[in-house]
Amino acid sequence: MEEIVLEIDGLEVKTKKGKTILEAALEAGIYIPNLCHHPDLKPIGACRVCVVEVEGLPDLPTACTIKAKMGMVVKTKTPKVEQIRRLAVELMLTVHPADCSTCPKYGKCEFQSLTQYVGVSSGRLRNRHKALPVNTANPLFVHDLSRCVLCGRCVRACQELRGVKVLDYNKKNGEAYISPVLDLPLADAGCKFCGACVEVCPTGTIRDHDGLLKTGVIRKESLVPCKTTCPAGIDIPRYIRLIRENKPSNAAAVIREKVPFPMSLGYVCNHLCENACRRKEVNESISIRDLKRFAAENDDKQWKNKSKLAPSTGKRVAVVGSGPAGLTAAYYLAKQGHDVTVFEELPLPGGMLRFGIPEYRLPTQVIADEVKEIESIGVQIRTNTRVDSLDTLFEEGYKAVLVAVGAHQGVKLPIPGADLDGVLVNIAFLRDTRLGNKVHVGKRVVVLGGGNVAFDCARVARRLGASEVHIACLESREKMTASSEEIKHGEEEGIIIHPSQTFVKLTGEQGHVTGVECLDVESFVLEEDGRAKIIVVESSEHILPADTVIFAVGQRPKDIDKFGLTIGRGNTILVDPDTLAANKETVFAAGDVVTGTISVIKAIAAGRKAAVAIDKSLGGDGRIEEELAPIEEPSAWIGREEGFALQSRFGLSNMSSNKDTALKESQRCLQCDLRTLITEKKFWGDYVR
């Protein structure tokens, strides 16, 4: 494009033909005050703040609307210009609150910054401000029209940038204001809750509800909470958009950029992202996990053509344990060129994926297929192989060791009767059923515990023939750690829940368990040492009859003293939180063996982190990031869609094999990431001149 040269305030400025004076000045670091202008919106020159003098022109044009021309001489700070500019800002101040200190945007308000630069304040002209009620009734956004200066940026963003056409100028009792058509609630007016209006508003007029954005993270990250909340950092908006564009295989590739277990996660991820989903504030969150599974089921494996595999480094790494943390680390270390061997004590790889989650929740074939993919890049897995000494591994030539043995030791409460016949422990019970070993349960089963594992045990017991299954736990119904989804499925299968119970002893006859003696719990608190301080209801003793009792009150790592590493609370390995390095040189640990029982996605994230640290310790760069699907900037235009806010959620029961249903669910996404692509306006202090 042709380059032109002009003069602004005595300085030579080069710019491209077609740029406005304002664009040329700002790009050159010369600040011209402006308000209704936004770099992503068409200029209208309505606020008159950016007026300038141009040699040869009789009037004062707005710099945002007039094109720069070769040889043009522009002055931005003449007395006449500054007089008009001050008057324009003062007129806006007459309808603005005199006190800004109560505004949530105080100190980071574009309009406040402008008034400071121009050097004006309210008071010279009569204030016509009318205190209007703050509208907090809409989901996600607050509308405080008493702070509006009618710059119109929100209207243009809604109409021109997004094409939703919800916001517009209105008039009542001779006063102009901005609102949805007919002053309808946003949902009824057709709002798609993209947040563009909030992003371009130069005051505190349209803003996010207090407490909605996560603190302690970069602001742009807080705008996309699904991605920020995902422990592995999967680009959720990107893969949902690809599903909406009928590109499910590309969506699967995006997921694989961060995890080697997309299908498993599609079945069992605890979907923290859905809890954080902003769509939930409108009606229901997006079925993110189910869309992940849909993408994985429609993966044509084209991502393999872009998958990196570095040349061999000749360095050997041992991974002890083949759960999600260990296999994830092994996968990425192999891709970095290292020779990786995984040692697994059990007869099959997969760790808790295979032995801690029932078949009905995560099919064996799904695990086998994803493990096979990991092996296909050169990871060796030795099953039925117990590692008793890390020193032996180093003697065999391994340069680094990752301990990722999980938490396979079930816990029994120290109460009388815990060793009676008919008393089982969660992990051993689930592992035996997965291995096909004969497991006997009676007709009446009581599971002690209130987490997801407790429900796994209860539902497996039901499938093994128990006619009556009960779950009893310390927590109240509202504070049970099991997901609402698991609780719902459990109750649908007839499982009876007894919340707020503490257990006195197991009763028995002739050496076999016959029941659980309980007390009702009024309240409890966990003390610093992790013990529960329980207040019970007086005279509430009762017995839950049972011929099988399953402890599901937690689990911990097993037999890890042999590794000679520093052990912390809960029999977990202590590591450097940044590198996951243990107290022995080039020994690392990750997953449940470090954190205690967490989740599959957090174990995978720990495996990624360990791979980075181990690669760096071996002289690598630790760069395990990949681009497996083309990165395309999405369109800012999302268009109008009647009834968008009312669209109900589609779940797995009607999505998995139904492409149309998956497309409809993906179309419910608010596309929060589009907001991060809106150019952030700079304040006058950001410019050189």
C-alpha cells in the first residue's frame, strides 16, 4: 500500500494511504484525545473530542473521520482546538455523576483519563445528571445508565461488529439513552451475551457483574473461564467453534494439542470448565465434556500428520506407574526424543483409568486404544513389573525417573468391626471387578463415603446383584463431594443416601458383618491435622443393616517408602511445586502420589508439567506445545438469533451419535473468547507524545 508523509504538531509522520489522521497520529505515538472512536469500529466523529486544525481547511474536522493526505499539516493543540475539545468533554460531564469514586471502574476508566488529560472537571456547566437505578437483573452484565455519556460505542459494537442488533438509542421524556429495543431484558431482546458492549464501554455504564471475573489471573484469561479453569489448558472455545463449523476431527486435534486421552476425558472428566461456563449464568452451561467425546468419536487422525516427534536424544527415562499422569509424561517425553520405559506392577496399563473407574463409566476398549496410541510413538510399557528401588533404575542407565504410582491403597476407618468378613475396601473392590476376579457382595450393601468413588462402588455393587444399596457419609447432602451427576445417576438406580452420619462401629455375628452403627451429625469441622471435629445429635444411635460394607472414605499411595523420597501428609511424596522434583537428583513425582486423589484431568496436567521439567533437566527446551489443527482467527460477526438465551442444553444421551444435536449444542456457546480479540483502548499515558 502506498506510503504518505504528513506533519502533525511539527513532526514528520509516515503512514499508509487510507489511514485517518487519528490512526496515523496514534500509530506514531502522538496522542489526540478521543472518546467515541474505537479501532475496531467505524468512525463517526460524534463526540467532537478529536477535532484538529488542518492547514487549508476552514473548519475543525474530527481526526477520526478525515483521511490523512500527502503533505497535510495538522495541529492538535491550538487554543481553538483545545477550547472546542474542553467544551465537548464538559458537555458530557453535565450528564455524568460528579463523584466517580464509587464506580467500579474508578482509576481504570477511559473517560476519567480523558477528563484528566483535557484538564476539565464537572462544575463549570450546570449538571443535568439524573440518578437512575442500576439494572442488575440481567445475567452477566450490569447496566448503570446514570454513567452513560452516549458515545455509542456499545451500539456500534452490537450492531456493526457482532450483528446482534440488541442495543440502540432510545428516548423517553425528551432524554436520550441507550438500551435494548423496547427496554426489554437482554435475554428477551435477543442478546447473545458476547460481552462486546462491556469491552468497548469507556465508562462504568455496562460492566460485568461484580465477582464474575476470576481474580489473580490475566484479565483476558478471566474472560474465558472454561479455558482458564481447565487444568490442562485445553482451548475449549476453539474446539467448540470447530464442531459448530462441522469440523469435529479438527476439534479433536485441538484437544490432542494438550492431552493424549481425549476420549477417556470425554467419558469421565469432572468438567470443571462446565462449572465455570458463563452460559450457566444465562440458563445452563455448555455440555463441554460431551462435545469433547463427540469430537473424539469423529476423529479421522489427520492430526498425526502435524504431530511432532523429535530425533532421539539417546537419553533414557523411567516412569514408574502407568496411570494418566505417568502415561501423559511418557507420551510427551517420547515426543521430545527421549527413550521412555513405563513400569507397571499390574497386568494391564492405565492405572486408575482402568482399575479405579468402572467399565460402565469408562469402557476398557477406550483406554486400550489411547494407550496403544501412546505406545505407537515408541513408549515401552512393561506390565507385571514391580519397581522396588530407584537406584536400580539409574544403575540400568536411566537418566531420570518419574514416580507416578497413584494412590492405590484404600483406607478403612479405625472403628471396631472393620476387619469382619464381608467388609471390603473401595480400590481393591473396583480393581478386582475390572480384572474379572470373582467378587461376592450380599443382598444388602452399605457404602461408607460420599465421593464419586463411593458412588462407583455402590453402582458396581448393584450390577453385581445387590438388591439394596445404601450410601452413608459424614457430609450433609449439600456438601457431598460426589458430583451432582453421580448422585443423580445413583438415585436413579435405586441407591439410598444417608447424609450427615458418623460411624461408631460395624456390628457382626459369627465373624461376619451385619450392619453399621451410626449417629446423626449436627455439624462438623476439619481441624488443621485433617481430623474431623464432629457434633452429633443426642440419642440418635441407629443401625444400618448390611451383609456387605464397603469403605470408600479415601485412598493413599501404597508402598512408597521403598523409594527413599521425602514423604508428607497422607503418605504422599513431597516435591518442588514448580518442577515436581523430589529430594533425589533427577527424580520427579506427579499425580495422585503427590496430591492425593484428585481427578483425571489434573493428573494429566501434572504429567505434562513433569514432562516439561524432566526434558529441561536432560538438556531439552521443555517445549511440548503443538499445533495440530489450523489456527484461524474467528469472525467477529455472530449475527442475530431469536430465542438464543432460551436454548436448552443437549446432553450425551442425545448427542453422542447425533451430529445435528452436537451442532446445536455447540451453537449455544457464548464465544467468550471473541471478547479477547477486541482491541484494548490505550490511555493518554501510553503514548510517547
